[in-house]
Amino acid sequence: MILLILAAQAATLGATNYSVSGPMPTPKGKPSFADEFDGKAIDQTKWRFDVSRNAEGWYNHERQYYAKDRAENARIERGALVIEARRETLNKAQFADWGGQGYTSAKLVSR
């Protein structure tokens, strides 16, 4: 009986709008954008921190505050970009655009 219930639940949770038409073709040219993250800091000529809706809240009700230039949330380590979410509350006096979110993170957009 339990197996039947689990099978019914699994069937209703699955996506139905997918299809496979074949393997994706290999790109022919060079990439139009790349970053090897070989510097000591995030290259802001290649990346932009998106903090535009921190105070108002994000459209999909995200509970993160996206920090700009905060090493606790975004940094380069051993040639890799690290984006770290943290459960913490911030001080409105120190972060004027903080909207009361309970988590911090970083949101980067390629230029």
C-alpha cells in the first residue's frame, strides 16, 4: 500500500514539459566570455554585483540580501569563484539597503 502511495506521489511531482531531441552540438568557435579567476579579487570589468532590489525585496520572494564587495559572500579562492550564503542578519546602519533578510549571499552578472 505504501509503495502505491509513493508511486502516485512521484508521478504527480514529475515534470511533463520535457523532451530530448538529441545531443547538443559541440560549439565551433571560441567562447564569447571567459574568466579564469586567476586574480586576487573579482574582476569588476567582467562582473557586476546585482544589489538593485535588496531594500524592496526580490520578485520571487528570495530571502537573501545580496552583498556587494563583501568577502564573506563572494571571493576568489585557488582559482575558483566562491559564492557563499550565510544565515545572518545585518545592521541597517552599516548596510543602508538591507531589507530585513535573514540570509546574505552575492549575485553576480557577467558584463
